[in-house]
Amino acid sequence: MIPPALNRHKWSFLAIATLLPVALFSISREQTAQALQQTSNNQFAPLVDGVYLFGDSPQPNQLTRNYVVFERSNGKVVGAFYSPQSEFTCFTGDLQGTRLDVEALVPEESETQAVRAQLANLYPLQQVSSNDQRILAVCRQETIALVPRR
């Protein structure tokens, strides 16, 4: 069911606050630790500047699955949490090892919500689609307002 327009922002906020952490943390570490590139001392290799896609499925673009796409540049990240053929939530923040520590923009509002997501709990996906690139472009524009001006 599609929520009424007046309650849509409340539904989006509740979805971010309740469903996103559950989706991002529901996969066991044992399943995904092997999927991430590891160094010889069993620590995760740091992610260098670039575009990354992670999901709660080892296959991209699966309906009812959750994904995170982001671009890392100089230690900062801009990206989005999304499900295919659904809305997405843009974020900006930091990457601390394998943890995203970000502020997510609540859809249709000017508020943000702090989100921490552990990438080690997700599958790294190699193929970043043109739709992922489109989402990133939109989020780059939307998150400009969050960057402090000096």
C-alpha cells in the first residue's frame, strides 16, 4: 500500500529509523566476511577513493533487497541507501574502516538522521550500474547543503 501524501514523510522517517538498521545488520558476519577483500593479518583492506556498491544480497538489483551505493573521496562519503524500483535516501559523512558513519537526509524534509552501517555485514558488489551512478549524481547535488561552508 502506498501511504497517503500527507503521511508520506512520516512513513519515510519511520522506514529509515526502523527498517534500515534491521536490513543493514541482518546478515551474519560469517557470510560476508569472506566476500570482503582481507589483508594477511585478517583485517579488512581499507577502501580507497572510488565508487562502491554493497547489498544484503550477493546479486545486484534484486527487488525487496537493500543496497548502499557511495563514493569515497578524501575520507568522506556521499551516497544512498535504496531498494530497486523504490525511493532512495541520500547521505553524507565518513567512512571509519568498514563502518559508514553518516547523516541521512529524510526524504521530503530538511532534517537529517544519524546512521551507522557496518559494511562487513553486507556483500560487496563489483558492478555499479548506470542507475547507481544516477542515484549518486542526485545525492551529490542534494547533500551539498549539508557541507559546512567556510
